[in-house]
Amino acid sequence: MPELYHYTPLPGGRYIRLLYLEPGTKSDAGRCQLTTVSLDEAPPFEALSYHWGSTQLSHSISVKGEGALNLTFNLVSALTRVRHETEVRVLWADAICINQESIEERTEQVQLMSAIYGRASQVLIYLGAATDDLAVAVALIMKMFNLALEERRTGGTERLVESRYPSAKDNEEWGLPPFDSPDWECLLRFFARAWFERVWIVQEVRVSSSALALIGDYEISWLIIYIASSWFATKNYKYLPAGTGIYAGHIGIVGWPNRIGCHKLEPSSSFRVPLNQIIRKMRPSKATDPRDKIFGFLGLAAEAEGGEDPRLRPDYSKSLERTYRDASRFLIETERSLQILSAVCWVPDPRSPIVWKKTSIETEYGTETTSKLEWGPPDESVVFPSWVPRWDCPIIAYPLVGRSDRENFFHASGDIPLGLIDSADENALIVRGLEIDVVLQQSDVLSSELIGYEPHQTILDTAWLEMGSKATIYPDGDRLDIFHLTLTAGLMLNQKEAEGDAGYQENVRAFRKKMPKYSGRKSGSHVEEAKPPELSENQLKGSDNCEGVEPPTDIPDVDITIDMTGDPDVYLRLVKEYCDHRRFFVTKKGYMGLGPQGMLPWDTVCVLFGGDTPYVLRKKEGCWQFIGECYVHGIMKGEAVRALKDGVDEGEVFEIR
């Protein structure tokens, strides 16, 4: 057993180690040398971008005359792939060039990552070994790349709108396979490779001057992959409804790093991106260390340039909860907005760690590995504030604001500025706002699989009959339209406003025609009603007693048997997207809403100053627990706060923990 290599500490400042990979055959990683150099005076080198995979150090590489380094299988595979037969290759690879056992060195080197990848002559992206279907996937990528180039040449670039899916005729005209062709599955497997899920790929690609993807024996410019996948996205292939043979939603994860990764096409543009924007868009990405869901983007964050605020410096001595809390509070303070609260998603217990359970299955194309999210037991020593997003948790329900680059049109708190109150306790978020109402009834947790046209999927019909039809704050003639707007949170694709859009309204009418009639028949649904004995009025500060409130029982029949020209599937897709992992609810005053999965009857609907949406809060001992954002029709554009006058009524104080 060879002696292990011992790292010599790096000098202070901008010093790095370079890996000199000696030539040889591609049967193994061979031998290497490690040399310490100043980053500003470093010789030409290439930076390696790869997926760490299993953390088991099952392989090793000899460091010439100084021992051996234990490495993961994926890193050894990448080194074997890039090794020259006759020339030394000068590389930078994080797991080798950074002493992973030194928290201090990891912290210092991570702060240099954007500079390292930016200075590299080329970034080598290792996507893994070849598979039997690789040639088919590469051919499709090249086809879409050429289609995109032709459109740019002729000026005919077309972004298909949400009411327009690619059709069989489109595929034929573009020379693409029919929807039932297995070629599409080959393409999806290409983009499902683990590298595309990594947090760090955004930085590694975005700052590079040139990037080359290596997969099997193929070498493909990253620019080709970018242009092809962007073309795919603009044609709405990833939005194809069920039944077409393609579900390409997860290709969307490549869209963001692809799009920002080609900024070098515009040399004058900066690689810096607002932190709030990038951590939200890349939330589905994965990291071996969950703190990297923040640290992995600080090298790109515009706010972190210069490193003046210690909250935006990578520091691996910080706990997970402190890392997430510091970033969240920084964004609230600097943006003077509570928009980051919309990123809070339901978790069984914020103190519980995420465990990704991997399952491998054998297919005709080889071994495919899937990951399933599970929650570990809560750590009783951890204090994780309810208002801090768990960035390591993938999106469960799509946020209502901040998903696109467009300006939000929800402004529930109007133009009243953020009412943030200083606190010595960093776990407390103390803000001003108003209590609006309490939750009276709510549906079961909605799931996209349970929403459809079949009789057993008429959960929407049930929601209307049991609750929506009784939302008395709205006029009788408008109530059904408001119900359907609420099911999509008043939104269309890309967070465009739905209310007043003619195409949206036609799609809703077509959907009603296809659904069972909205009538007064009884239903065997599950609707959770408020139970005052569990949460008495004394627990609802400032609210009236809800005991004995009986909504009207008369349910109006709605005649929908008229001719329609819209597409019901387009509306249904929106409902599935916005209702998934949410609850439909009505309040004591008769508002309809769409709220977070974790809400309960008698929770409080509030407007917090500086917030774009209303929020659901739960009264705790001496404070409030944050449950999540919500859509409440009629108070999304400042209606609830218009009576307030600056300096006359400052609202109520909410201490959220």
C-alpha cells in the first residue's frame, strides 16, 4: 500500500495547485505531479468540470515521488479520459488541487473558483462514458443546433407561446422524429446525466472562455449543446402534455446554465448575476455539501463582488442553518423586499437533513440510477427559522413570484416599504404588516396526478362545490371565473397575468365544457373544516370568533353548454402546475385562495409590508411560524392596504421564528 500524499499548505493570497498529468495509455489515470503557482502568473492550464458521484475513495493516483492520492471513481474516469498519450496535460481539478481535509483551505480556494475557471484556457466537461444510445442523442442535438442556426440566418426565430405546442407536422417539417419515436428518450437520457444536476456547473461554464464536453469518444463544443437545448426550450417541447410520449420537463434544468454560460458571445457583458435570481433558478440542482447551494453561486453573485459583506463569503466552518439564514437576511435587507420568503417550501421539520436514496435498475441501455428524496430524523440541537428557505430541498410547489426575469405584477403590500425591525436575535424576522383573515376550510393537498378529466380526478369539481361556490365576498356572477383564476394563481406560463387575457378565458371555457357540470350534487370529497376547540379565538389575535359560521348552502347551477374555441389541455396544464403540492381554501370572510401544503384551518392570512404576495402564518407561543406564500383573489395588488396612510397606521408587528 503506497504512502498517502501529504499536502503542503498554500501560501496566503491567490495561490493554487496545478496538476501535471503525465502521458500514457487510457487504461488508468497514471501518475501526476502537483505544483503550487500564483494564479496570476500560472502557465496555461485546463480546468476539469465533472460530477463527483459517490464519495467513496475507491481508486488512487500516484503523485510522483510523494505518495498517492485516493480518488473517487468518477474523477479517475475523467482523468483517464483526458490523459494524452504523448504529452503532459496541465489541469486543475478541485478534489486534487484543494486539500479537502482542510476547512480553511477549502474556504479560501472556493472564493477563487470563478477566477480559476475564468483564467483556464479551456474548461473540460466530463459527462461520462458512452452508452448504446449516445449516437442517436448526439445526432438529435446536432440536428436541433443546425435548425437553430438556420433560423438565426433567416431571421425566422419563433418562440412558441403557451397555447402552441410543437405538432407532428412541425416535427416533419423540421426533420425531427415523430413523438412516439424512441429517439426522444435517447435525448432525454443524455440530458439526465448527473453532471447537468450539479450546483457548480453554472460557475464553471459561465466564466469560461471556452468549454468542451467530453462523453465517450465524442468531443462537443458546449456552445452546440447550449444552442440546441435553447432551441428545444423555445419550441415548448418541455411543456408537451401527457400522452405524447415525451416528458421533457427536466431538460429545463440545462436551460439556465446554458443560457448564462454563453455570455462570452457578448464580450462586454458581465458574468455577474443577482444572487436571488441565480439561487432560485438553480434550486433543482444538487450538491454533495448542501451549503454549496449558496457557496456555489457566490463567485457569480453581483452582491458578493469584492467580498465586503462576511455573510456572502464561503465559510465551511458555518453550519447549514447559519449559511442559509445569513444569505436570506442579506437579501431581505439589501433588496428591501420579502420576495425571498416565496422560496420557503413545505418540509416535515426544518431541522431534518435531506437524504437522497439512490436506486439502480438495469435497462437495455445500461444501468440507470434514480434518486428519491427522503428526510432523516430531526436534529434537536439545530434551530432552523421557519422563514429561511431550505435551499437544499428541491422545489415542491412552484413559487408564485420570482420564477421569471419579468417584473412581478403581484404587489399585495402595495407601495408600502419593507417594515423590517432590528433584532439582536438573528433567528427572528420582525416585520410590520396586517392580519387579513383566517382560514375556514381547505382541500386535501392537491397533486397533479389527481387533477384531470376522469370521474376519479374531479377534485376541482369538488373544490368548487364544497368551497368555491360559497365564497360570498365575490358577486355570484363572477364567482366561477374567480374560482378558475384561483386554481392557476391568476397566472399563465412564465408568470404572465391571466386575468383579462382572451386566450386564457377561451381555454377556461373549453375546460369547463369538458369537465362534469358544476352543479349542486353531493360529493364524497375530503374538505378540512376549522375546528374552534383545537384553535380557539384567543389564539387568533385580533380576529372575530369563527365558531358557528355557516356558509350559505345554496350552490348555483352553472350553464356551460356553449360553443368553445379554446384548448382545455392548456388550462389543465396550468392548473396542474400551480395546484401541485398546494391546497385550495376559503377564508372566514369568503375569500378564495391557493395556499401552501402545510397550512391548517385557523391559520392566519397576512400581508407583510415589502411582500409581493399574502402569506400564511401560524400563531405560536409569543411569535409566529411562517407557513408559506399564498394567492388570495382580491388582495394581490394592494387592495388590503389601500386604507393605510403613511405615518398614521404603521400596521401590526410580526415576530416570525
